[in-house]
Amino acid sequence: NQVLSPHSGNCLNSRIASSNFNSGIFRWLVAMIFAIVEVNNDPLLLPNVTLGYMIYEACFNTHKAVKATISFIGSEIAQMQENICKPRAIIGSESSSFSSIVAHFLGPFYIPQVSYISTCKCLSDKKEYPSFLRTVPSDAFQATAMARIISHFHWVFLGALQDDDDYGKQGIAQFVKEAENKGHCLDFIETIPNVDEVDKINLLASVIVVFSAERRFSPFVEELWKRNITGKIWIASEAWATFKPYTSQRFSHIFQGSIGFALRHGSIPGFYEFLVTLRPFIKNALCKCNKDIHQNRFETSRQKTKRTIFNSANVTRSKCKSGSSFLSTCTGLEELRNIETQFTDVSHMIVTYHTYIATYALAHALHDLQQCVPGQGPWDNGTCAAITNFQSWQVTRKPTTFLNALCIFIVVT
């Protein structure tokens, strides 16, 4: 069987445009890989079928997302030998806007796309997105719940802030609709401004509903802290409600009394051991030591994929001196088991967990297709799709399967 190695570009960086490697996003990828390893080692699930994967990074760039999607579609429609692995499904993306872009391309081909965090209500429209699926609920549910909370407490002086994207605009639109149906009026509905435009928004409302991702809301929160704006009840959408920095002592006077919504979290047996036994790619890897020795990273050259980051002084204490700026070669034997990092913290996994179950959802769909009994299949005359030769659209129409060497395609924004 042919199994593809992970493939990537030169991004996988922070959620904002910076040079900081985002270990959280990387862990989502590792969760997918871990699920695939489990499936491949399970004799009962997809027997005699090996799953593989390819990883593309959109880097929060529309052009990159479109380019990766077109590449995927090209491999789907190209004539290839039966034993050559072709990607058959997509896991992604994080952003609802990027999931929408990708889904618009995949929909005409009925290529399955499973998102682990895109919650925009718009993505539930099966006419627009016929092959889009997700392991998280639509924002319509939390928007309705927000309106019920407002009504329950009889709050009347309300405001709303939204991201300038599908997630923010449609989330607030649904909330406003629900709130108005219950007889409430909003003092303002604004897009979250740049820090130099905060004064343009009337923040006199005592209750403010916010549909925003934490990466876009954070600069605004910093401005709230600088101006010491307190005494508000913030109602938080799931994308920032559980963001740990907002629960710190530094922001406690701002968000005291706030109400937030959170997605279901879950545990993944064996995942911690998988994380702490990972080793970086060594051949071209460099261990970069900077002034903050607690942000050491294992990385390759610009042309290679950044593999992971381990935020710990212990990782390179023998190689690096605090405050130094030189580069030293990693050994690949660095120990992570006794180090507390965001990357290895499995105590409250939300997106990581939903990425994991998204992978399993596809695996079980393929297993159902593999177990199809001729004469009882879902297509004409009860036919079944062959496990070694099927079309991607068959995954979304009925329980499905991948090639002997299955490739899952993941888009990271």
C-alpha cells in the first residue's frame, strides 16, 4: 500500500501575521495524524485499507486556499492509475469564510469536506454547500441561546460587535433577528474596529454581544484594558469564550460577570503519549534560541516545513544560553514528558477533539462503503462502489470508502 507523507508549504505560523509558530494549530494536525494511525492499526475498522494524508496550509490567505483546493480538484478529475493514491476528502478549514471558499469549489464535484470548527449558519445551506459537513453545531443555536439569555434577564440596553467575515456578520444577524423577535432593540451593531478607531463606537451599552475569533478580538481587548473600560456584561461566542488569556487576572476587571458559550470538549486516549514521543525532523532542522528561551522552536530552513514548537527552557538548556541569538542543531532526542506546554496540554481539548472525530467520521463512512453487500448497495440495481475504485461524490451520497492507500486532505488557515 502507498501512504503519502505529510506535505506542507512554508507557513503554519501564528494565527496572526507574525513569525511565531502556532503550536495549537499544529496540534490539530497531529490529532488528525494520530486518528489515522489508530485507524490503520485497527484490524476491525477498514481492514486491508491504509489511510494516508496530505497537508496544505492556507496561511489565512485566500489565494493559497483557492490554489490548494484547485490542486485537490485537479487530482480528483485527472486520469490516474488505480494504484496511485488520490485525495478523496478534505478535513478543514478553521475559518468559516475559508470553509465557504473551499466548499464552493468542492460542491459541484460533491467532494466531501468535514470542518472541525467552522460554525457559520450559512454553511448549513445544502444548495450552496452540498458536500460540506462538520463536527460542530451551527451558530444559529448559540445565537438563539444568546437571545434567550437576554430575554431571561430582561436586559434592554444592548450592543453587538462582529468580525468582518461570514462568522461574525451572520452570527450577529441571527442574534439580532432572535432578539428583535423577543421585543429587544440594540443600541449599536458594529464591526470590531482597529485600535485607532475604538472611539467611533458607542460603548455605553451595559450588555455587549460579541461574535468574533480571539485573534481579531484581542487587539480590541487590549484597547479596553488600556482605557480601563469596565462594568460591561460581555456575551461571548464560542470562538473566544474559552480563550485562556481573557480569564487571567489582568483582564478580570473587564470580563467579570461575562457569559460565554463553549463547544463540547473531549478526551483522546493515548494522545498525550503520542505528543510527548514526537520527534522533530532532524536533517535540516535548527533549534533557534532567542531572548525568550521559553519559546524555543524546532524548525527547518525556509524551504522546509516547520515541524513543531516546544515552549520550554529545558528542551535546549544544554545547547543554548539564555539571551543568545545563535542557531544550534537539534538532536531530536529532546524530552517533553516532564515539560508543561500548550502543545502537550490535553486537559481541555476542543478543536483538537473535533479534528480527531472528523477524521474518524470519514473513516467510518469508508468502512460502511467497504462493507457494502452487492445487490443491497445504495446505487442503481443495488450496486456497490469498489474499495479500490470509487468516486469522491459517493462518500457524501452514501457511506463510502477510499482507495487502498487513502489520502485525506487538510486545509489549515
